[in-house]
Amino acid sequence: MAHNDNDDDLPLTWPFRAAGTLLLFSMAWFCLGFASEDFGNHLSAFWDVFWGLIIASAALIVGGAAFNVYRERARHA
């Protein structure tokens, strides 16, 4: 693949990488919450943080896809 100095026509990938990172954090938080329950401790706002991370990652995926579609259509217009 030839290297092109003008990468304006490539899709943005950072929203999807950020969403993947948030999903990893949500899974770690989920496991940490149930592991702490085994020791008798309770994480404050356990479900709120978990679902907040899931929703934020979904928003990044949808927003990144919509923005990439918009850029692609604008580039072809």
C-alpha cells in the first residue's frame, strides 16, 4: 500500500478505539464489583458506573460511525 501524506479520505478510528477501551474498563469494573462482593465490600454506584461506561462506549460507536458516513458523503459530493 502506497503511503499518502494526505489522509483526509481515511475514516476516523479514534472513537472506536476509545469505545473499546471503555468497554474493557466496564468489564474490569464489573469483575471488580463481584470480586469485592466476595470479600464483603460494596463498590459505591457499581451499576451506575458499569452502565455509564457501556452507554458511553455505545455513543462513541454510533457517533463515530455517523461522523465517518458524513465525511464520506461530503467527500463524494
